[in-house]
Amino acid sequence: MHTEPQASPASSTSQDSPASPAAQESPGSLIGTEYEVEVGPVAHGGHCVARTDEGRVLFVRHALPGERVLARVTEGGEDSRYLRADAVEILDAAKDRVEAPCPYAGPGRCGGCDWQHAKPGAQRRFKGEVIAEQLRRLAGLTPEEAGWDGTVMPAPGDKLPAGEVPAWRSRVQYAVDESGRAGLRKHRSHDVEPVDHCMIATEGVSELGIERREWPGMATVEAIAASGSGDRQVVLTPRPGGRLPLVELDRPVSVLRVAENDGGVHRVHGRDFVRERADGRTYRVGMGGFWQVHPQAPQLLVEAVMQGLLPRKGETALDLYCGVGLFAGAIADRVGDNGAVLGIESGRRAVEDARHNLREFPRVRIEQGKVDQILPRTGITEADLIVLDPPRAGAGRRTVAHLASLGARRIAYVACDPAALARDLAYFQEAGYRPRTLRAFDLFPMTHHVECVAILEPAEKGR
């Protein structure tokens, strides 16, 4: 599982978007200009597409397909290929619209959520439309050709009535303003929206009371509430020259600090890891390392991957971008003593944790480094099974070609970005693999993010 951080409420700039606008409006800027527009389809990134009467393309947040809205430009100018805008007035509302439950949602406010104003079922439908569009545009696949029924499944317990918000985020990174108040960043901005409570945070995060105290000298405060144990952790990032405060919160908590010189994470007091559970095993996740933020995500994803791969005794497998060893452990359990698993992960601490977590399996090996550099050096020429859970940018053509050359009977691709998934599926098709099944999970309610699991097999097998 990849160690790169996923988008969080405190870091809401879309990773597939151009750079944020400059603070000063440039000559020819259209920022502040308002257009009355009919809103078109949803697009990747948490907005909808609209066109002005002059034909300008607008990416409009806080709108829904089919609405008529007054859209105010937030980014772009006369020479821009497209403009970004907020729907500041709803002239004709869609039936899927609800009043945003969160008081901090809306134009110019917190950027952590994209769809607070949409019914939960509509949010999942929008995500499905985005996946289908990316598959068609980037991979040339229909949902049927991808083995997907077109649905985006909620996690158990997340299917709530309109107007209610599931508390699912077990890790929240709060930004801190100049006065020391904790909050969340505004959309595509470094500005901080102070909050008293984040509705999508789990109870374990909320009970720490980060928002109820001041954090002078801090740039960010990340709160982590392990769902597999009672472990709680706070990771502090000081501003340049900032002194570490005495942390007195409402629950016992370990404290870590991000070093100013090298960005490394260091223990201040308490454990330098939290304990998580999935597939009947306990996993150590150290120093603020990566673990799926939805409490049910690890178990759901393990089940989806194992059901797709159906590991057999004695098989060999690769777990690429393996993180702390979630999938490697699940496969090792199933291939038995005569099987073997190789995991590759770039993060040094994640590798240490993976080796610790899987120490009972003598035929599991974890290597540190980038997949495209380490895998060719291993000398491995074949494997029965492959799992890859790459960062948001995807695996890329070169790595996909190498994986296809190993002749695996099945490959499981776990993806947090449908565009990257679709691009890599196109590369897999070029290399002789086709998707057998695809499943989509709404593990990030209220945001535009979605998790997919694609199971691939050699194309000739499906003929």
C-alpha cells in the first residue's frame, strides 16, 4: 500500500489540477466575474462542467448537474483554457441537492469536502459517472468491458439518510492559522478556515479536542486515531523557529514532531507507532505512516483483493508499493509455507514495520526502494500473483510492461485515482492483460475521492 499521503481536509489542492492562483489578480483576470449558467455533467475533481454564453468552459464547485446557477469565477483569465468558479446562488436546484450539514462547507469555505450539498446516493452516482468517463476516455473501455456493474458501494454503516454525514476519517491534518487556531484549508488555497469540529472525523479524532485549544508556533497538527486499537497520535509540524508546545489533550496520546531540517518524523513522547487490525492480524504503523483513513477500508480492500486473486497453496506473489504489509500478510496466510511473497516499498520506516508485522512468515521478503528500480534488480522472471497499490500518479507504462512480462495468472490493482487506473489499464491491455472484474468503493464520503480494485488476467484467457 502506497506511503504517499492522500488528499486530506488540510491539503485540499487537487493533485491533477494546475497550480493554485497567485494572490494578486493578473492582467486579464476574470476572478470575480459572474455568469448565469446551466450546469452540465460531473467531472473528475469534485466539480461540474458548464459553459458560458460565449462558450467559455467553467469548472463549477458547489453545483449539481442540471442546475441553473450564478457562478463566480475563482481562478482564470481571458487567455485561460478554462475557468474555475463557485456556484454562489442556486437559481434552479436539482432534486439531489440538500442543505450542507457542515456549517463550514460552501463557496470560499473549507476545501476538505466536495459534495456536502448532494444526497449520499447522488455522490456515489457521480463517482460512478467519473469512473466510467475515465475508463472510456483513457482506456477505451465500457463498464461491461471492465467487468464493472457501474455501482460504487458504500462501506457498511455509511449508508445514511440525506443530511447525515458518516464520521469516517481516522486521520485529519489540521492547518494552524497565525493566531494558533486549528482549522482546515480552503479549496486550492493556503488560507485556513478555523473550525470547532470536523463532521467527517471519527469519534477517536474528535475526542482529542484539537480544535478546542490553541497551537502557537505550529504550521499543522495531524490527529491519528487508530481504528484497530485505542492508540492515539498527534504529529506536530512547527513553523520555522516554532517551539513545541506542551501537549495536554482530552485523551492519552503519543506526540511526534516533523523536523524542520529534513522533514523526518521524530518521537517526542509515547509510542512511535499505532496498532491497526485487518484480516485477523495486527499491523504496526509507525511515525505517522500510511494506513487507509476509513476504518473499514483495509478489511474491505483485503477481501476484494483476495476474492479476486484466489491465492493457492504454494504460489509466489508480489506486493508492490506494499506499505506496512497489509496485502503481503493476507497473501502469505493463504499461500502457506511452500509459497513466497516479495514486497517492495519505498518508505524506510514502512519497510521496518512491514518486516516486523510479517516476521512470522519466513518466506516473505520486503525490499526497500522504488518499484521501477528494485523489481528489475531482483532477477524475478515469473510470479503467480501480483498486487499493486501505487501512489495517485499510478504505476506507469514501463512498470506495467515489466509486470505483464512476469506471466501472473491474476493481477490486483488497487487505485485511489480513477484517471491513473484507466491510464494503467490501457498499458496493461497493450501488454496483453485485460480487466476481469472491477469494483468501486466509496471510502471517502463527501469528497470526490473513490477507491477501486481491478482484477486483471491474461487477455487470451478470456477469448
